[in-house]
Amino acid sequence: MRLQVARIGKPHGIRGEVTVQVLTDAPEDRFAPGAVFEVEHPTVKKLTVEGARWNKEILLLAFEELLDRNTAETMRGAKLFIDTDEVEDDSEGWYEHELVDLEARVGEKVVGKVIALRTGNVQDLLVVESTEGDEIYVPFVESIVPEVNIAGGYILMTPPAGLFDINREDVADTNAPAEEA
């Protein structure tokens, strides 16, 4: 199985180190020196870890193939994958590749589709592209996303009122006072 374990962020320093968004529960094991990753990038297909260190809550990686800041900058946004034969217990969560392209539903109504998962220290966010084309960040918590049905191709949401209307200019503010004539 091909499994995404990280996404490369911005360069750090001048020697080609990069920040990464960690998408694995075992970063110490996955990012050990010598580990080789498949890369989703137009020109670079493999990267080999030269060094890994934590700077507060951010993982910094040095790769043998990235020798300077300019080269590292071209890798921003690239996804890192591993091939694994391990069958992991997914009862505790889902990987981004399992969620992307699922329909987002509120009741029986399709309100969009999942286009990404943003992991965070406190909670994860589903990025949903609404049927109007807006990007909506939905907290990926059980009270708002009570059902994920991979086989059925959808997630069921119970979003708080207005979540899909926030920052939309075409939605009238019902609390605004009426204009006087």
C-alpha cells in the first residue's frame, strides 16, 4: 500500500533543510537517516533522509538530494510517500488519501466534496470544496463529522449553523438592521 507520511513545507536555513507537515503517528521511525521516500513532484521522484530534528513542534528534515535553500524551495508542497505491506488498524482514524474525493453530506444533501485533510496539534480539519466552489474548513471531530463511510463514498456532517455560509458575501446578514427609506 502506498501511504502518504508527510508534506514538505518551507525551507529552513540555507543548507536545504525543510519543514514538514507530519502525517504519521511514528515520525521517529519513519524519518530516520537513510529512509527513502517516493515524492509527488514533477522532477524529483525520490528523497533520502540525511538528518531529522525537532525545532519546538516542527520537524525539520535534511535530504541528500536537497543541497541548498533554492532547491528546497522548489519542493514546497510535495507529498512524501512510503510503500508498506503493513496492515494498520484504522479504527482510530483515516489517512488523507482515503478521505479526498468523498462527498460531504448534511443529511441527504450533498454540500461539497473533501479535497484535503489538514492535521494540527489540537485537531484536524477537513477541507471541503462546497458546491458553490468555496473552501470550507470543517473541524474533524465526531460531533461535527459523526460518520465517515469510505465504502459508500461520503462523510456525513452535522455542522453548526452558518459554517458553510461564513465569509460568503452573497448570504444576507439576517441580524443587520433594515435600511430606512
